[in-house]
Amino acid sequence: MSLVNRWHNCPGLPASAAAVLAALHQCEPRKDALGRLNDREWREALSFSDRSRLTLQLREAAREAMPQWVRERVDEDAAKNLLRLSRIQNTYRDLADSIHSAGADFLALKGITQSALFGGRPDMRVQYDIDLFAPREHLYRARDALLGCGYEPVDAMADFPTDHLPVMIRKTGWEWRGDYFDVEIPLSVDLHFQFWDESVERLDAPGTELFWGRRITRHIGGCDLPVLSPADALGYTALHLLRHLLRGDLSPFHVYEMAGLLESLAGDRAFWSEWRGSHAPALRRLEAVAFELSCEWFGCNLAAEANEEIGQLSAPVSAWFSQFALSPATAAYDSNKDELWLHCALLHSRRDVWSVARRRLLPLNLPPWGGGIHVPAERWTWRKRVGEWFRHLAYLRQRAVRHAAAIPRVAVSGSRWWWRANGLGEQFWLFVSSAVLFNFALFIFVLLYNLYLSSLGFREDALGLVNGANRAGSLAGTIPAAFLAYRLGLRNTLLVAIGVTAAVELMRALLVSPASAAALGFASGSIFSLWAVIFAPVIVGVVEEKRRATALSVFAAVMIAVGIGGNWIGGQLPGWLHGTKRVLVLSAILSAAALWPALRLRLDKAPLETPRRAARGASRIYPRSRFLWRFLAVMAVWNLATGAFNPFANVYFSNLHFSVRQIGNLFSISQIVQTGTVLLAPLVFRRCGIAGGISWMMLATAVGLCGLAAQPASVAAAVVFSAYMSFQWMSEPGMNTLLLGEVKKEERSGAAALNYLVAFGAQALAAFAAGALVVRFGYGAVLAGAAGVAAVAAGLFRTLLGSTRKEASRLSSLPAIEAGNIQE
């Protein structure tokens, strides 16, 4: 909430309109801008204040700042409004007599009744219609009474969503002549049958049905009129403001009037006690939105109760106010629909959001016919009809252009609102920035390193030694990584992981003897295990609990995108920089750049147990069920199969005469395909069961390995590789769900750690063995053997794990894609 006068800094609002609104600010009225307006700008200012129903308020607040001709104009407007006030009071008396004579009950809403309830001056209010409410059992008797008084419904308004019957008017023959204070402007009547239309707004306002029962009677305009109680009148005024705000047709007068009411009631403790006692929390939430907007626009003082309700507004709503509080005032000038995002922030279901968005962005009803509605049929000549048709068509064109122009702006404003409303915070995005730099560099390094060694004469047996050492390093570093994270804290551990990884990768690019490559591969795997251990705890540490699931999903999506981009860029860079070694050095330097955003993170020490206590409690951390040992045995076989090919994939395609650029493109495309297939995994699991679905995916992976064993031509090889990788990673969410669903909650971290240990160990063994076997027997024989091992894993999975006791309950809670680690 802001009490600062910000109108002169409001983008999209003409200076003349900003000067009017700034002068009416209650906390910091600024009239200096009015004194700088020339005659043309004053005409623009008066046009705005007339349309906004603020001319009389501007006269009261800043008459001394007006040129003489403007004073004369607004003085004349005030005099004509006094004449209109007399007619309005007479109309209220006539309508009350007629409706009561018809045996109907009603109450008067808004208009001059507001002045009577809250001590305002009725001569300061411009009123063009009379709003009445009648419960449904009295509604049509009241309507018939209005018909008897000469009022007729405007049929053109019958199809528009309102909370009242079609507007009723008298056919007096009056026509619009450009004067907002014309004494002859007929008063229309809106006969309301509800105080809030939940079906249109998709927002519940509980308790409004009780307004009728709390009505009171006031002597207004020479007659006794039933009106809302003061607390309910304020509530209805707030709902009326909110309705117009959400529908995109808010008048600044609605906000100014609300600000004035809040200012006058700020010190009335009895009023606010009654208000809080009679209005439900959900209703007060909607009212608080109107209170907040009034304060943002006109800087009114608030009672403590109103301030408290504003403070309880959700983070997305507060984010909207921080971005778009003044935006509704500019809608007439720059075709925005920023209020849509406020509406979305208030809604509770996705279905309601889509309904509201469709109605606001793609309205299906045409604007109503507004011209000449007061002219009787016998005076409706063909010339008038043609003229109104042309004016209406021009209006339709204008509205269509505005709706079309608003759509791109809605997309931009929605992005801005989402960025503020997602609640993930600066610390989360700093970590994401660091992770993007770090992982982008590593994707490039992993893509090119084997190819670089191969170009130096390393055969697959040597490559298997290097990649096996890397996996062995990951295996050896996993458990110590958790202890180090405890000792150093998450932030320092993250800095160590980034800095040491960058240094090791730089040495790997420069020191390329077989012994040094294997030793540095082991060191790289060991230090990288720090990242695998801490990336999720870091996210948990920088995001509030209710946002963590969203943060983890966003992080996974970003890392997938980084992998796609890293593989593609990695394939292009050797050609751009004329050498693979240069790219490897550059990627090591780029990974070190991730230190810059990481240094700005504010993280406490990791909330882990002490090492000694963790060791004593290991029996409680690591599960020992029969299921777990069967699961780990199958995982060992599975990782032997995939680990025999994955470390050599880039060299495999190089032997098929793929260029580095083509290999980068292929890896990038295959990752895009993987993303789509992983999203389809839940459908497979719901149809086949988790164990059955995983078994089929393993079997499909085995078929993919068979296809790769045939070493097909370039396009076919690319297709088979994409299918192989997709089926392999498609099973990952199900495997994690199966594992974590079969162990106790307190044992899940231990089960995950054991799974990593088995996976890294099997992959290391597979890399050592496959490298030597490829040199001796070739890729065809080794990949055929790996396919056989994958098929065995599929059979073992179905046999050993096909009848777990918790499978049915897990199908609706499959985990998000894991994308935190780079795998060589």
C-alpha cells in the first residue's frame, strides 16, 4: 500500500489527466501541474474529468489553480448539477411511492444515499442513474411499478452479464449533445436482484445475501428511503468498484469516492467493529482489494482493521498492486487489460481462470446499441437510423482494434506479473543463474571431451578408463560430499563445487596423457558429486516451503533447456573458434563465472545432523527391506547395460562420420524428444502399472541398443539414438516413485543414496569393460551384448518387482523430472 502521489510518473497517462488525479490526492495533493497547463491541455483535462465524473471534485480542490474561463465553465457545471439534484430527489420520491403502492419492498443503492450514510455533500456527486434493489419475490412487482411510471427496458442490454434487470429508461426524446451536466439528461433505473454476480466473476462473496435483512431507513431528499446499513453500504461500494475494475471499465470516480469514505471512517472504531463482525473473511478479502486500490490512487488514511485485511492479501495480489496499481486509469489510452491478472490472482481454480481469461480476451457479445435510446419510435427517422448505424459500426471497429491491440500487451504484462507473483524470490533466481552458467559450460565440456581425446589418439579402452574413473569418483565422493556440506555450509560447499570443478576441467583440457586424464576424471567425478548432493537443499534453503515444489519444477525445466542449448552451442563452437581444445578451455572459464551470482547467495549452514550422530543413526537412515535389495540388484544390471554405451555415444557417432556440429545437433534434438516422452510417462504407468511400464520401457531401450548395434546410416542412427535415450529416461520418474514409495519416509534419503551408489558403481564397471571390449570386438558386438543385458533387466524388473504393495497409490504422485546432474 502506498500513500505517495505517483500520478505524474504513471506511464501511458496523458499529462492533463495526471494533473487532475494528482490534484485530488488526499495525502499529497499536487496542484502545480494544473498551473502549467495551456488552454488545449485544460480542455483535455476537463474532458477527462467530465468522463471520470470528477469535475466537481476538481473544482472544489483546485479552483484557484484554474484559468478564468475554466472557473466559469466549472461554476456553470456546478449550478446545473444543483438543478439536477432537485430532479433526482423528486424522482426518488416518485419511485418510492409507486413501488410501495405496488406492494413491493426495495432499497436504494449508491447515488445520493451514500451522502446521507457517510456525511457527504450530495451536490458534489454527479448522478446519471438510480440503483434500486428488490429481492426476487418483489422484483417483478417493482419492475411493473416502473413500467407504470413510463420506464421501458433497453432490450439491447438484455444479453450482457449484470446483477440487475435490463436498464429502464423513459423515451423523452433527449439526445446526447456533448454536455455531461445537461439538466435534461434522463435518469435511468437499474433494478438489482443480487449484490454480487458470482457466476460471472467466479468469486464468492459470502454474506451479501444478508445485506437485505440488515437494511435501515433514512430520510433522504424529502422522503424516507430504505438503504443498506453503513457497514453493508461500504461493502457494496467496494464490491461495485471491484466489479468494474475486473471488467475493465472502472471509473476514477468509483475509486475517489471509496477513498473519501475510507478517509472519513478511519477513526470510527464502532463502525469497523460492526463491519468486521458482520462480514465474512472471504467477503472482507474482496473489499480489501478495493481499499488497497483507493489508497494507491488517492492516498487515503485507513483504519487498523482495513490495513490488517490488506496485509492478508495473497502474494500474487500484492505483486499485481506493485506492478499495475495505476494501470486501470490508463486503459482508455493504451489498450491494456492488466486487471485480468488481478482477477486471476483472486481465483482459486484453473477452470475459473480459463473462463475469465476467455471472456476478457475473446468477448463473444457485441457492444450494446447506445445511441438514440431515449428517442420514441415515431421520431426515429431513417436519417437518424443511418447515422446511428454508422456511429455504431465505427464504435465496433474501435472496440475490435482495442481488443486486438491489447492481446500482445496482455502477454507482456502477464509475464511481468508472473515474475513478481511466483514468489520464488531473488535468491532462487541467483542460484538458477549460477546453475545455468555452471551446467551450460559442463554440457559443452561433456559433449566435446571424448571427441577431443579421440582426436589425440585415445581409443575406446582408454576412453573407458577415463569415463570409468569419472564414475568411480562420483561413487567415492557421494557420501563424503554430505559430510563436507555439513562442515562448510551450503553456500561455501557450492562455491567449492563450482571453483574446484572449473579448475579440474581446465586441467583436463590441458593435461591429456592417459594417466592424467584418468586421475583428473576421478577428481572431476568426486568434486561434481558435491553439486549432486547440494543443489536440491540449496533450492529448499532459498525458497519458502509452499513454493518449493514450483521451484524444483522450474529448476528442472531450466536445466533441460540449458542441456538443449549447451549441446547445440557445443557442436557449433569448434567451428567458430577453430579448435576443440579452445572450446574446452573456454567452457572451464565459463563454469567459473558461475561463482559471481553464487557469491551473492545468503545461505545458512546446511541443516544436517552432526557426522557422529549421522553415523550412529545410519541404521535408521538406510532401509534394509527385501524390496530394496531386489530393486538395487535390478538397477545394477540396468546401469551395466546403459553404462556400456552412454559414455561413448559421441565417439560412436564420430565413427559413423558425424561431424562435431552434427553430434551437437543430434544430442540437442534427442534431449527435446526426451522431454516430451518423459511427460508422457505417467500415461504409460497408469495403463500398465509402474513396474509393468518400467519393464516395457527397459525392453524398448534394449531394442534401441539393438538398432544402434547395427550401426545404421546417419538419419536412421539419429532416429534410433533419440528413441533409445527417450525410452531410457522415460522410466526414471517411475523408478524413483517405486523406490521412494516402498520405503519409510525417514529412510527415503538413504534409499536414494544407495541407488546412486549402485548406479555409479555399475556405470564405472560398464565403462571400464565396454571400452576394452569395443577395441577388441567393435561397437556392434558390445551394443548387442548391452541390449541383451537391458532385456535381462526388463525381465528381472517384472519378475522381482512386479507386485509391490503400494503401486496403486503411487500412480497419481509421479515425481518431477530430475535434471540436476550432468552425466558423462
